[in-house]
Amino acid sequence: MKRFPYSRTLPFLTAVCVLLLPCATSAQRWGANSPSPKPANGGASHSAETTYGDVTNGIRGGITVRQGGGQRGGPAISVFVTNSNPGELFQEKDHGTNWLAPFLKKVGNNDWLYYMATNSFCGPVELRDANGRNLRLLKPEVSQPDAYPARYSLSAEDANYLRRHHAYLGSGIFPLPLLGARSASELVTVDLAEYFDLRQSGEYLFTVWPKIYRRVPKSNDLCDRIDLPPVTVPINFKEWSASSPPPN
């Protein structure tokens, strides 16, 4: 297999984008305070509603729902975390006009406090119908306990990620850092119809148990899991019409 040349440029750009923008992952995802995305098929825009969970040590989870905003026609769910702890964010005002140099130094040293889970997801998820029955999760791996160990090594998980994707882009990209220069970081945005066997119109309850990781004090490599209080939001789902079936 062809080896990819060592490069620090891409890791630098990746980390800079992750930490300076509200979203934590791909450009397809949006942050909690970002404008609503354009409709997928040229339709009308969808209003967004945001629900927050309880605070644990200054951190809390939240969910933004855009009804019908998903690529497959289901509700678009954005899960994010916020940080209200003073002094934990990198702020330009603390470094004057020369803030960029210390920021890039932190990027190069991967010197951040919070990180994502090993599977780059938000934590276990669940969808219940009006009768309290759980809908089948189409991607059960996102809720598997082994994706959220009690502690992990940053260097080990970085190597595991790159090994799974058969590419070497430089050390220290994964797991992605969170809450570096912004008080809110998005964990994931999903189309609910892509993750659950969602077929019938009705009222549902979506719950996520957000999980992120915090670097262990006095450790350069180990991170402990933070189990944030669950966040539950109601979902009003309208099934696809016969003339417009869901895409395969």
C-alpha cells in the first residue's frame, strides 16, 4: 500500500478550522449558533428549535432540531456541547494582537482540554414512539459501550483512527478537540431517518446521552469520559407521501 507523505500542513489547517469555527467536524455540519442550512431540494427553509440539558461542572449538551431538514427527508438533528467555565477557552483578548502565534503553538502541541469520543459521535441515542417503544437503530455501533471507554490515550486513538482509514496525515488530528476557542462545539448532525427505522407519521421522543472527554490533569495523553445529563426533544415526523418515496 502506498504510504502517504508526512505533512503537518493539513493537520494544522484541520485543527484551526475545528477550533475557530462553531462546528467540530465536517463542513456539512453546522454549529448551534450558525444560520440554518439551505434546503436540500430547493424547498422552503425549516425552522430550528433548540433544547438544552442540565449542566455538569459547567458543561452541558444541547440539541437543535430542523424538521424535515435532513438529506433523506427526516428531521435534521444537531447535537452540541457548551462550556461556561471561565478561563478554559483560548481567547484572543487574553493574548493581544499577537494571539495567532500562541494559538498555532497550541494546535501544534495538541494542547487542548476537551475532545470527542473515539467514534467521532455524540454518545448513545434513542428514539421512542408515542407508545414508548424504541425504534430500531440502523447504525447500532454509534451506541455501543466500547465506543465510549472510561479513559483513552490521545496518541493511541489517533493511531487507531488513521489505521482504520489507511492514511497518514500527521500526528495529533484525532480525536478532534472541542471547546477550544468557542463556547459551543457541535458533535454531530444527522438525518434521523438515516439512523432510525422511521416510517410512520407521529410524535416521537429523541434522546441523546452526550459523552465527551477531558484531558487528565498533569497528563499529556490521557482523557477521562464526561457523561453529560441526557437531552430529550420531541419530534413531529410526517412520513413520505406515496408520490415522493424516501430515497434508497
